[in-house]
Amino acid sequence: MANLESLFSGTPWPVNRDGNGHDDDDHDNDHDGARGNRHARRSAQHRRRRHQIRNGRRIAAVKAFEAAKGYLVGRFPTIQEAALCCGSNHIYVAAMLVLVRAEATEAIEKVLVGSLDLLVMARKLKPASLIIAACRHATATDLEISGRTLGSAMIWDTMVMPTL
């Protein structure tokens, strides 16, 4: 887990100019007085008003990572509370917890910079995170029983050989 802390240097997201989490021009309206939901397809030239990446980091992933870290160290009693306090949502925080528990620092870094999708990576790493958590919390007797049940050939062929 010590490597996870090295992913951040400085504040998790920058302070914006107007103090409300928006750039100064985020409050402009381009709808010429039209009302209602504007769910029309975006033209190729239309860009998002709020940028998803700041200082090379995907904002939603950074917030989820901060919430997950806070939850793991006990700063927040629930995932929902962590998500609320960090401006994320419980689904993203739970997905980030999977990556953190899988100790997948490379995947976390790629998610934070936006080159990998958080939910896709969490789905892929969920089995690994469960195995790692089980092994980390198992006693020597638990590991011995698991070794006998799984067999040394299966453990060697599927867990040890791919890492050599």
C-alpha cells in the first residue's frame, strides 16, 4: 500500500478561479433562451463545458481514489459517506476499492490519468482482489488447507509460473 501513496503529489485537484468548482466561463449559457433538457446529440465541434481531466488526472477517478483511501484508513464509516464527502459516487468508490485491494498500482495510475476505464478494470480485477485479500487475512493453517485443496501443481502452474 505504500506505493499507492506515491501516486499523488500535492493537492488531489486544483482550486478553481470562482471557488465553486467551476471555471469562470462554466456558467455561460449558449441556449438562446431555450428551456428544457437539451439532450440533442453533440456535434463534432461541440466540446464539454467542464473538463474531465485536470493537471493530467481524471477528476472522477481522483475523487474516487481519495474516498477509497479515506474509507480504508477509517476516516469514513461507509463507502457512501466517503463518496459524499469526496464528491464521488459509491459505485466509483467501490470500484476503486477493488483496484486498491488488488494492489494494482499500475492499473490505478492508468485509471487516474484516464487511459483505462475504472469500472472495466474493477470488473477484471475483482477476482484477484478477493484472492489477495483472502491470502493476506488467512492464517498459516488456512493457507495449508487451501494448498492441499488446490494442489501444488495448480498453484505452481497458475500462480507462480506466470510471474517468473
